[in-house]
Amino acid sequence: MVKTPYSLADVSATFDATHTFYTTLKVFDSRIETVQSGNGFLISCDSEIADEIYAKIDKDKLQGESFCFQGEMIDVNEILHNLNASVIKEERVEDIVIVYAYTFKLENYLFVDNQKVNIQIAYNAGKVTVGTPLILGSY
């Protein structure tokens, strides 16, 4: 994965969020929770230290990142606005709203419906989950 000039840690700091990095190389820090998941690691921390933890991660080993917090749809729109992201697709699965978007602030992307996507946001009953390039985990 190419090093991104911008991390979701820059966004999650404005929310009382839990931030998770998905990496293939373990990071050691007493303030984080690390769980092995297959061949990789889920590194979770509070949003206040996410920038610091991001700096410790080998960017070649970073597979993705996400954060979640208690919020509303207005927060989803604020995040999209702050990232200057273009919505590619929006879908509803039962009570979950899922938004796929693209921002030039993040270099890495995947193709969804033949369009570049590097932000996925899910809103589910007062919980907002944001991931890049997609949410790697539950929402």
C-alpha cells in the first residue's frame, strides 16, 4: 500500500472515536489494543493518540484504517464535506445507510461499480463507522 499523505486520524480527532488500523506488522505501544486477525493485526486506540500511532506504522504494511463513534447522519455529511469527498454510491441495507465516496486527500482506492472509492461510511442506529479504502470490519 502506498503511503497516504493524509490519515483518517486527522478526521477522527474531532470525534470521541475509537480508531483502528489494519496492518500486517505488529506495533508496540502500551496505550493500544492489538488483536491478531488472520495474517494481520487490528490496532485500536483512542482518537486522541491516533496520529501518533499512525506515525509508528510502516505504511507499506498498512492495509486500511477506520474509526467509529456515536453520531448522526449530520456527522456523516460533515465528514464528507471535510474530506471534500464526492459520493459515488449510497445504499440502504435494512436500517443501515452506507455511503461510498472518493477524495483526493487519500491516495489509495478500490473500484466499486467501475468508479474509484476510498472512503466508506456506514450509519447504523446512532453509530457512525468510517473506513478507508473500505470499512474492514463490522458496522
